[in-house]
Amino acid sequence: MQVVCLQEEAFYKLFDKVVEHLEEKRDKDHQFKWIDGEQAMSLLNISSKTTLQKLRDEGKIRFSQPKKRIILYDRNSINDYLERHAKEPF
């Protein structure tokens, strides 16, 4: 095993770079407003396309259908749906 020693200033510069990199990655992951069904199901933690369709049909989440067989979901409406159904701790 190797041990790497850094001066305090170099350590904090490295730490800032890592934080900056993680923030950029997070922003890239959340830059897309419209997501496909698989991503929507993943965010909602569901495995059934029928459940996803039910949420869509009942108007609980927003969607767009640019082509007949393409349905995209609004990431923000999914997050809002999850927030509305969040339970507060005791």
C-alpha cells in the first residue's frame, strides 16, 4: 500500500476539484426535462408499464407524445408527484 502526502493547500485544491466535478456531473444528469418511460419508472421505483400508464392517464404526471409510439415524461412532474406523496418523519 502506498501513502500519499499532500500539503494542506494542495489537499483543499484537490477537494474543490472533486466537488466541482461531482456538481457538473449532477447537473448533466438533471439537465434533461423530458425522460423516457424506463427512466420515469426508475425514478418512481416501479417496474410495471401499466402503473406508469395509470399515473399518466389519471393526470398525476405530465407527459408528451411527440410521435405515436414515443411517450416522454416530465422529470419535474415526477419529482413533484414524489414530494406530494412523501411522508414526514414522526
